[in-house]
Amino acid sequence: MIKAYIDVTLKKSILDPQGTAVKKGLEKLGLYSEDVRIGKHIEVVLNENNVDAAREKIDEMCRKLLVNQEVEIYTVRFEVI
Amino acid sequence: MKAGVIVFPGSNCDIDAFKVLNNLGVDVKYIWHDDKIDNVDLILLPGGFSYGDYLRCGAIARFAKALENINEEIEKGKLVLGICNGFQILTELKALKGALLRNKNLNFICSDCNLIVENTNTPFTNQFTKGEIVNFPIAHGEGNYYIDDEGLKELIANNQIVFRYKNNPNGSVNDIAGITNKRGNVLGMMPHPERAADILLGCEDGLKLFKSILSYFKEA
């Protein structure tokens, strides 16, 4: 089986007010950063042994439902379990 | 004219919308999300939190049985009005361009809101005057309309922007509060005309939107 770890964030060109608020919060603690972006984490387990086949399925899931590509981007990491 | 108000699990403006249409003498019925739509001239997607807004607002609602053939119906010219969550669903369906993001200030905003009527040449706005200021309430956490530059140019060129905010409350691109598709038979808007349709509730500016639809069918 393969587990896919999907991270979905807003495109860089889109303002992320949550990230901005958290960045300001961190600054109140004296913890400075260049940028903070907040997104969603999705884990999907597939009955699949081949990573390429898994990638194809996950890409389709992202395209058709998990990600709104008008405003979001995603990255995926795979783990054989 | 017959109208159907789709009821999703989590809809909360369905009764308001039904009552406004019913009071105007429209033959209106509720359509449960798991039933098929048959024989209505106007499909109304009401406000609320369909399917708990899981994943993204409107993302799950687009799989409802009632919406199975909605894009084909739209292509045939059927009128569709999406208010608030209904607008979010229409963007997820790709029936309308763009997306609704979290409000810029991250707050859920519930207040009266002045809008400028920008296009009166639609089945939904023919009873308004161009440039007229109307007051419809807003109640949303994700009403920040986003579209890329190219998409915005297209909306402007095709006169698809129907309502703009007078004082942008949520960060929407170009102050956009409501848009139609290119053909003009689908309107999506974040503000609630159905909550401003009775003077007892403080304002009846919204009534004109529903009267516009009636007038459209009378002339047709």
C-alpha cells in the first residue's frame, strides 16, 4: 500500500491573511520570519504498490476535487506502507 | 414560471428564498439535494453551509444528485441564481469563473451592505437602474472573490459584473459582489437579496431582483 501526504496551499500570488496573522503573532514572541503560509494537509492511502501509478491517481484526485487550481497549489510525498 | 430551491444538508437561507418567491406568486418548491431537478424555470442555490463547508465551501455540494446535469441545463439557457453559499457552489462547478476565499480580515462579516448595480441588462436586474445603490445584507466568512487579471478583463469586457460593493468589506477583487456567466443566465452573488425583501425586516431592495426574474419570464 502507498500513503500519499498532500499539502495544499494558496498560490504565491494570492494573499494568505491567516499566514500574515500568524507571522505577526510570531513577531510578538520575538520570532521573526520572512513569510508564513498556511494550508491543508491531506493523507490518502491507496491499495497500490507502484509510486508512478499512485502519483497518477493522486494527481487526478487533486485536479478533480482536493485542490481548487484557480487559487491553490499542492505538493505530494509518497510512502510505501 | 416555476422555481426550485435546492436544499442541501446545511442550507439555511432556503426558507427565506422560498417565501420571497412564494409571496410573489411564483410556483416554487423545495428540491432535496438527493432528488433530481425536473421541470423548473429557475434553479435557486441558497445560502448556508452545505455539507459543513468541508474541504472548501461548495466543493462537496457540486456532487449532489440535484446538480448532476446543471451545467447542461445552464448551457440550454436555464436561469440559475446562487446566493452566498450558492455562489461558492457555482464557482466550484465552474459555472462561474473565479473562487471565493477567506475574507481579507479573517472575520465572519454579518452586516448591511451597500451595493452598486452595475449591469441592468440581465434577467436578474432588469428592474434596477444602472448605478443605483441598494442595501442587501451580507453574512459570510468566505466572500473574498478572486479572479486572475486575465479573467477580470474578460468579466469587464463582457459586462459580467452585476453588483459591486460600495465599500469593499472582504477584499474582493475589483469590489466584485456578484457576477454572471458570459451568457447571463447564471448569477452568483455573496449578498442576500432574499433577506432584504420585506419592509418588516428593514429593507425591501432585494425584492426588485426577484421581480426582475418574473418580468423576464413575462416578456419571454
